[in-house]
Amino acid sequence: MAIRIRLGQDEVQVEPGGSAQLVATIRNEGETTDQVALEVEGVDAEWCAIPIPSFTLAPGEEVQERILIRPPRSAESRAGVYPLLVRARSLENGGSGVAQANLVIRPYSMLTLEISPRRNFASPLRKRAPYELTLANYGNTEQTVQLHVSDPEDELVFELERERVLLAPGETQQVLVHAQPRRLPILANPALYSFTATARSMEDPLRSTSAQAQLERRGLVSPLMLGFLVVLALLIALWRYTRPLPVEIESFEAQPTQITVGETVELRWSVRHADEVRIEPALGSFDPNRVRSVQVQPQTTTTYRLIARNRYGEQMREVVVIVQDAPEPPAPEIVRFYAEPPQIKRGESVLLRWEVRNATELILTPPGGQKLDPAMPGFEHRPSRTTEYELIARNAAGKTVSKKITVEVIDPSLAQVLSFTAQPERIRAGESATLRWQLLNAVRAEIDQRIGRINPDEGELTVQPATTTTYTLTAYDSEGRAVQAKVTIQVEPAGEPSSPDSP
């Protein structure tokens, strides 16, 4: 086969929501330059990301490519071992090389428990109160859940429909539970009891969740209600045989009496012997026995009038609410707007960051004037070419300020330095060394340290540095894009001649 591939590891482990990296080494063992596409088979395509999915390989050339594996943190990412095939396919002749590894999805568990209703009641006529427990398994493994219900006062008895529930990943089930007080007296004041439902994983006893609810125990008649009914009957009888008193306004006030436009005021009143309460302007009538306050939101300074009436007459009282214009919000300010990094290669992402003040909304262009929350730490974008970004900050009054930055996108050079070596790399002062190089796709090449232009394919030359020197080879492709390689020759001082007696 012309294309061969090998993987850096036989097994890749990753937890859902995290990421792992697999390195593939691809070699062109053919005799012609080939265009190669890298593909992953055996797992969901959305789990895998290949930064450079296709590339060009010269004969005998070998490259390493990264494959990023990111399964989502959801029940669909089931725990287990997944056979994974990485295929390097020739786009010229259709031939391909295949390498296999195992993707191990680690297990994780997450249980939730909800109880409905949160509050219920029981009485001698309704002894048992039903509740519904909703269990959900948001992990990626099957879970056997043990249910338990208890109250700290031990005043309640519970009956569970099921004590154990088997939940598949992503599954939700409902379990019915009944709560009943141990004692249900006929004449008693209402009593409220709290209890807790707990769901614990049998596979992982440390993994549990709980929910709380309340049960109100009621008697047929409470002593307080009995006394209230007696007093109410006496009051009604007294009212029927007593002449009603004239209406009286005890108080009428606004809290607060001075506000800013858009704020709310509460009008409160206390009246006696009134059949009807009316507030003007345009707030309507109220039952004085049920309503004693109302919320208003005036836009200008307003005088409110309270009119209390019964069949014997009426009374009126006024209160003034002063409304001031809202102060103008401070102007928005973009303290910083920058890119990390400011220069990227094509296909890479850039993180745009900012620091703003007094802004309620941000607009970023590109992409497409997207609206952002000022509290966001940044925004990631992948430009296809050198791009100028504009950040617009707007405050609550609609005032805006903007700032621009430019992110430079560069194309990597097609030229490659296959090798650049020095033989030897360590010499004594006065000795010579040979620089050798081999280039690919270069139309021009040069070496610094006053050497200048060299053969853009391959070659060698002899140098005699006086001190330790680093030589930089720069190769240019047909578009003028450069690639560099360096080699250092260590130069040691010339030693004294060895004496005959020296070892």
C-alpha cells in the first residue's frame, strides 16, 4: 500500500464532557506526491474533530496529525469500549491505510429526585395523601436506585409503590408514595410535618439525591375555627341589631412619596364602616374588607384621592406622589478589547476578550452583529482570513461606543525543511564543520551568518566558526511564505598539547 498509518496509542480513555487526543502518523510509501484525507470510523462523527483533515504528502514523507475526541456529557455517551478506525485515504488513487484503537468512555452518574406536590394534607375523611416521586438518571450507566422516605418526628407512616427502581441512562420514572399520620384526631388544630425522600445508587452508595415535602394534618374541626365561627355568629347578630356607624378613614398614605420615573409606589389605607373604597384617578373601586393596598406606577407627579362610602355618607383623603425624571445612565466605556492570540494560522480559532463598563448590551461584528452579554468573559471565533473585529457597547439609554482590533490570519508555507544538520556539532576553535540540508517545495533558500543564498533543493558547505554559533536556514515557497530551521555548532577553546606523561 502507498499510504501507511500508525497510531500513537492503542487505547484512548475519556470522560463524557472532557476531551482526549489521539496522534496518527501517516507516511507516503509511494513514488509520487499524494493528497491524503484523514477519516475516523466507528464512533459518532460529532465526537471527533480533525484540525487538518487533508494534506499533501511527498514520496517518503511522514507527518503526524492530531485527532480530538470530545463525547458530550449526556446519557447518549454510554460507558463502554468502542472500536475506533482511523483511515488515511488517498484522494489520487483511492488507496488507504487503516489503524485501529479502542475508545473507552468512562462511566459517570448523576441522579435527580423531585416530589410533587410539595405540600398535601390528610384528615379523618382523607387519611392517606398521595405524592409522586420523579427519578431521573442523567448519567451514562445503568443505575439501580434504593428509595427511602422518613420524617424526623416519626409522626408519619409511608407506603412506597416500589423501593427499588432500575434506571437506564437518560431514563425517567415515577414512583407513587402515600403518607399517613399515625394519629388523626377529629378535633385538632392543623399540624404541619416535613419529610424527606432519598434516592441512593446501589452501584455507588455515595451517590444519592433527596427531595423534601410537607404533610398537613387536619381535624374535622379545629378549636380555633370553632371559636372563630362562634364569634363570627355573635358579630353578625350584633350587626343586624345595631345601627351601622358612619364611615371613617383612619389612614391613607403612599410609600414612598417621592420616586423616579419607572419606580412603583404602594398606596395603603385603613378605613372603618365602609362598604366601598374608590381611588382616583382611574384606579377603580375596592372591597375595604379584602383589599387594603394597591401598587401604582405614576409617570408624573400625581395627587391620589381615597373616597370611602357606606349608605350613610362618604369621606375623602388625598396624598401626593412626586415623580422625578430618571438620571441619565453613565456613558458606556470599552476599557480593553483584545485578541488571544493576535495572529493565527488559517483554520485556528481566536479568543476575543474585552473589559467594559456601564454597558447593558454588546454587539460584535463579525460574525453578523451578534449580541452578547457584557458579563461574558470572551467569544471564540474562527476567521478564514485577516479580519477586523468591531465591538460596540450600548448602555440603557441607547448610547454606544466602539473599538476595533485586527486579527491576522496567515497561511503556512508549502516549503519544508526535511533536514538541516551540522557534522560535527561540537568542534575546537580553528576546526571546520559541514552544514548539510534537504528542502522540499522551496524556490529560494538562504542561511544567515553572512552565508547568503543556497541551493533550494539540497546541498552542503563547510564553515569555520570562531565561537559557538547558531545558523538559521530560511526557505521560501512560490508565494513568498517562509519556513525556518536552526542548528548550533558548539566551539570549544583550543586546548594545550598533551605531554608524553599524560594519560
